[in-house]
Amino acid sequence: FPRSLPVMGFQVDIWSLGIMVIEMVDGEPPYFNEPPLKAMKMIRDNLPPKLKNSQKATPLLKGFLDRLLVRDPSQRATASELLKHPFLTKATAPSCIVSLMRTNRVK
């Protein structure tokens, strides 16, 4: 790594997960219509992005997302904390995903 770049910890992965959740719910990442570099700067510099289609998200998902997208990394949830979040603890067994994937597989 170049010496001028700060070393990023796992907290950046937590933030990235939040961005991916937004992309999964909205069907596109935040600032999708902006040029890529501008979008990255907006994500970095603006308030944390919000869901455009918040009506598609349950209160549990919204609460989970609020723990992921905290600007201050020291205040952001850790992976251990997130594993205990009701959004994950109340989720169905991972095995149910397998049948959904088989049913909806693109051929």
C-alpha cells in the first residue's frame, strides 16, 4: 500500500455492506446517475445515504442499515454487534435461500 493512504480497518467493510444493502433494496447504488468518481465523493462527504424505496424495507432492515451507515467509524456497529441485531437474529434459516435460488435460477 502507498504510504500516503491510511490503512482502513474492518469498519470500512461495515460501511460497504450498508451501501450494498441500499443497492439491493433500491436496485442501484446511491448516486447511481452521477459519474462514478463524483458518486464516491458524495458518499464520502455527504450525510449517509438513505433508501430511495424505504417502503420496501421493514423497520428491522432500516434499523440494521442505520447501524451500518454511521459516518464516525468509532460509533459504527461492529460485526459482532451486527450479528446480534434483530434483523439477523430473526431472519429465516439460510437453507431457505437455497430453494429460492434453485427456483429462480437464470438459465
